[in-house]
Amino acid sequence: MINETAREAARILLDTRSVLFNAAEPFTYASGNVGPVYVDCRRLLSFPAARARLMDMAADVLRTEIGSENIDVVAGAETAGIPYGALVADRLEKPMVYVRKKPKGHGRMSQIEGHIAD
């Protein structure tokens, strides 16, 4: 049976129209795979109350399932994952980094931006 957190998260995604369904013309994902469902994480950013509630729920799940004491840093993948990583890191009071798809072609040639303590 689906738990209430999952049910509420699904309702938020549906209410903000951040989940799209199209069986007739499946979506192509970044992986190259195709499927009838697409979650538009970027769209969700435009809904402050929904975004805040989902980030509160994400932080609560991480605290419960992993424990804050077991989390050293929160990472967000470029580009859509960066704001979510920052929002969750704030709620957990943890450092945040982001991960590039590939290293920059200049400067420090970093693929991970930010600081991860030793």
C-alpha cells in the first residue's frame, strides 16, 4: 500500500502538472530510453508552496531513513538537480555541491563544484 508521503508527493506533482503522460508519443529521456511518463522537475520550481512542501518531505524522509548524522554533503546534478540539492541541503543544514555531466574545459577542470570535507 502506498504511504501518505508518497500519495501527497504524487498529488503535488499532478496538481502542478509536473507529470506528463503520453502513451501515443512517448518521451525520450536523457538516457535515450523512451517512456510514456515524464516528470518535469524544472516546472515544479515555479510553484513555491508545492516546491517547499516536497523539499520538507524529502528532508524528512532522509532524516528518517538515513539519519542526518550519516549525511556529510548533499549533491545536486546539473542542471535541474542543483536547486533541489540546495533546498534539501538547507533543510538538513548540510554542505551542498553540484556535479557536472563532464568536467569544465577550463579553470580547475572540476566535475564536482563545491567543497567536500576530508
